[in-house]
Amino acid sequence: MMHGAEKRVPVPSGDECFALMREMGMMDHIVSHSRQVCRVALFFTGQFLERGLLLDRELIRAAALLHDITKTKSLQTGENHARTGAELLAARGYPEVGKIIGEHVRLSSYEFPGAPGEAEIINYADKRVLHERVASLRERMEYILERYGRNPGDILRIRDTWEKTRTLEERLFLYLPFSPDDLTERLNGGDVRI
């Protein structure tokens, strides 16, 4: 989060993000998903900035674009793509971007002492995008449960994350003049540039 005259954290440019996506061999549908997550995250960022919250738009843009940077590989290896994505970005000199990527599946804390931050925005934006389409939280979480709920432990973990994400949704929308059900309409009515 940026405050006043603080030094800007290192963040890859849009071109650098797309070059890294190509380098990592991200599948086209994952790139499309990431672009839509970025669009949703930047929409929220604009809404929150208008209401006086302090957020780093460029950090959000990069973390949203790169949140699934190691997902293509993880589909073959079974590795935790949030962790490996975080490690990759930290190793490339972008530790703050990596930290947010590491929290895009599950936040490190669901205790919310203050205003929403970059990690919460990316986490929630990802939960609202099913493939390339903005979906309700319920629809997205049902998909995750069906796709990744392979055993009782996975199902329990996914349901726990779902409940915590509902709490996150309630918290985020306290700052907004519309409801979660209105997101698609609001997003389609605005011009959000990646």
C-alpha cells in the first residue's frame, strides 16, 4: 500500500507481465482469465480510490495479471501455484507482487482491522471470475468445489475458504454504493483499462 511520499515498490510493467506470461507458457484460457481478474480488480481499485482508500493501482494490476503465473505448470505437477507464483515473482525482484500472488487462493489472515488492501482485492476478484466471465461468488465457489473437491479434506478446506470469502465480500461492499449482484452491470458500464 502506498502512503504519501513513500518509495514505490518494484512492479513489472504491463509489457513485462505479458512477457513473463509467454515465458512461463501460460495457456491461453488462463491468460484470458487473468486479464478478466485484472479488469475486475482494477474496477474495485478505482471505486475504492474514489472513496479515499489508499491503494497501489500498479501493484494490483501486476498481481492480478500474474496471479496464475505458475498455474499451467501446476496442472501437470500438482504444485501449489499460489506458493510457486509468489516464489517466482520474489526471485524476479518483485516481492510485494509475489506476496499478493501467494494470497490469491487463500488470504494469510481473514482478520480485517482496517480498510481493504491489495491482497483482499485480488483474492476477491479471482473468486468472482469463472474462466473468463464475471460470476456470482456462489457460482464460482460451486465450480471450485466440483473441480477441486477430490477428498473430504479438500471439500472442508474449500467450504471454509468459501465462508471466509463471503465475509470478505461483505466487508468490501461496505465501502461501495452497490451490491455484489450489481458487479457485472457496473463493470460492463465502465471503461477499465489494463
